[in-house]
Amino acid sequence: MPPTAPHWTPQEEDVFISNLEGGYAPHELITFHERTEKELVMKIIELFSDGEVVVLSAATFDALLRRSSQ
């Protein structure tokens, strides 16, 4: 059985999502949230699976912005 993810409060999740959107570096996220790299990766996968975050490359994001402005 896979390990269970450590508990995050809704407030912690909100701040984490804001920090992801803000472009914080991985080491900053680890320090700020006092979580291991594995815990952060598990949370990102969970948020992605739940549709809470979308992961795009910079090129894909730029293309979407260009299309939406046409």
C-alpha cells in the first residue's frame, strides 16, 4: 500500500498554490512550507489530479496567451 500523504490544512494548500503560481523555487517551497521534496511532489500530484492546478510549459502558456488576444 502506498504511503499516505501528510495532512495539509486548506489554508496551507491555498498558500502553497499561491507560491507555485508565484514561481517560487523548489528549495524556497521546501523551506517555507517545512516539508520534504517528496511531500511537495505528492501534494502537486494530488492538486493536479483534483484539477486544482494545471501544469503548463512556458511555451504553451505563451501560445495560449497569444491565441486569447487574437
